[in-house]
Amino acid sequence: MPVDHTYNLETLMKSLDNYTDATNKRIFYEYIMINGVNDHLKLADQLGKLLEGRLAHVNFIPYNAGEGTSSDGYSTTPRFIIEKFQKTLEKY
């Protein structure tokens, strides 16, 4: 996903860890599921390893091009794949 590269992932996660240590509140992560792009189970494993041991909640959002927009060939991940992705992530 294109993002501002001011802070790398390690720095971001350390800041989030500091926040949860200070507040004991979990972080909510939003994950947009795009069919064939970021819904592979190996990515669920990578995300699980990144969040393992952290106060975290992941909200899966099925991709939706929206009314009047171009989908650029993207489509919504089928529900059963989202469920497999979630079950893989829950192992961590």
C-alpha cells in the first residue's frame, strides 16, 4: 500500500507499543481485503507475526470500489477467504 515513508514499520510499531504500555488499550487495525492482491494466507502469517503478543484488533474490510469510481480491476475478496485469513491470523 502506498504510504508516507517518514516512519518505518519498526518505528511505528514501537510507538504503538509505547501507547499500549502507557494506556493498556488495544490498537485497532483496518485491513482492506482485495481479491488476489493482499488476501494470501502467507500475508496473514506475516501480519500475525507482526502483531503477536500485542494488544490488537484487526477489522477486515472487503474491498468496495464505490459508486462512480473505477475499480482498476480490483474486486472484493470472497467471504470464505476472509474467514480463512482471519483463522490464520487468530493462531497468533
